[in-house]
Amino acid sequence: MNLRMIRKISLCMVITSVILLKYSFSQNLAQNGGFETATVGLPNGTSFPAFPQTLDFWSAVNTDGEFLYDASLPHDGTGFMSVLQNAGANPATDWLGAPSDFSGYDRTIQLISVSGNATYTLRFWVRSGEGLRYDTYGAGTFFAQVEQYLPVPAPIDTIQGNTTADWEFHSLTFTTDASCTQIAILFSGFGADNNDVWIDDVEILEGKATGTNEFISSAGFSVYPNPSTGNFFIDLKNFSSSHVEINVFNELGQQVYEQDENGKAGNLTEEIQLDAPPGIYFLQLKTPTVTQLRTITLQ
């Protein structure tokens, strides 16, 4: 077996481990998290009804949000969710059971029954609409919230991050209060400009990833600019390992870049300079217990 084949198999094993991670927890508690009931294409979509009414398990507490149907744009399947924001309209505050408010931005919601004093993980994929729905609505910041709904509304945790033209994975692990029986998950976008945030493949899974299945929080791992002409920057925040391997593979599984970093637990910013032909590459970030893979594009 030649070196190219070994590397290609190695890369396939990494990709497979990332795919299998999606199924390494218990049953998904979120309903219709892939938005596969979408039937209307861009730009209109099908609007979410005002809470507490639901459409295919989803509602809206601010304006609406839409189910969008498309054969090529979703992260997976044929449907995804879009939430729009007029410039600066979203204050990014807790909802806490407030009445529906039509104030210039979309915020969608699903209620999920849970157990008290239990650990869960919210996982989803997100990208920017990049003006594909409306040309003045581009990239911004996504805002995902987890709140206790019953017995009384209370904040639990949030996650936010910048959106790009590529689908990116994000996760948030949280623990419910001892008395909690139902949570709300909410999605919106915010920022100084008009923005369109797309969400797909939402999961609420009982438990927290550990060992080799544990992901570095995507909120703390970013690669930019992407696409690039050859220079990329990696920002890694709040990680616990003192040893990090950075590897880049091409589509044939050939390693085109490698770098080891030691003694830098906490925050890390590294520049990667790729002297390689234009194309799709795979950036692997690896610690003794964690492996994460990102797709990068060299122009």
C-alpha cells in the first residue's frame, strides 16, 4: 500500500469519525430539526406562526422566520430555517415567556420536554444567507438561546458566533435545574447590518461528549478568511489541552501542512500559509482527546 493510499484512508477515518459523532448520543429530542417539511423555495419560504401556535413543531416569538426548501442549499436534506434581522433591531436579550413581539427581527422557538438536573447538548449547523434571499441581507451573528420554560421561565445558556457562506457546526452543553421539566430553544440573528442566518440539523441530545468524541466548542474555533488565497488564521479560545496538532489535507488525502503547538492551553492564534494549488482542503485540529475537521477553500 503506498503512502498516498495510507493518507487517504487516514483522512477518510477522520471524516468518518466526525460523521459518526452526530450519532454518538441518545435520541434527538428536537422535532423536525432538519426542517424537512419545507415546501416553498427562496425567497418567500413558509412563515412560522406566532407562539404558542406551531407549524411542524416550530413557532416564532419575534416576527416569524421561515422554512426554506431547496435541493442544494441546506446542510443536509432539502429544508432549512432562515431568520432575518433588520439592522440593529435584535437586542439579543432573554425571552423568558414574553408575548410575541413584531419588532424588526425573527426569533424562532421550539419547546422540548426534559428531566431535571440533567445534562444536554444543543447541536446545529449555521451559515449566512449571503443575500441569496434578499440582496441587502448578508452575514451577521447567530444567537442561540436555551431557556427553562417550565415550571417558570429562566435563562440557562446561550451561544453566538459570526456566520460565513459555509455551513459550520456549533454546540452548547448545558445542565437543567432540578425542577425543570421543559426548555425552550430559540434562534435569531443580530448585528449592525441587515442579516440572514440559516439554521439546519438542530439536535437536543442527552449527555455531553467525552474522550475522543468530544468536540472543541465551535464558538471558540474559527478559521478566517475562508476562502483565502493562501493565508489562513486559526483562532482557538478556552481550550484545555497543552498540545495541539494542526494538519491540512488535500482532496486526495495528501498532507500539505503540519504544525505542532505545545504549552499553549487557553487561547491560540496561528497563521497558516499554504503554498498549494486552488481547491478544497481539510483542516484538522487535533489534541490528545479531541479531533475536529473543517473545510477550507484556497482560491
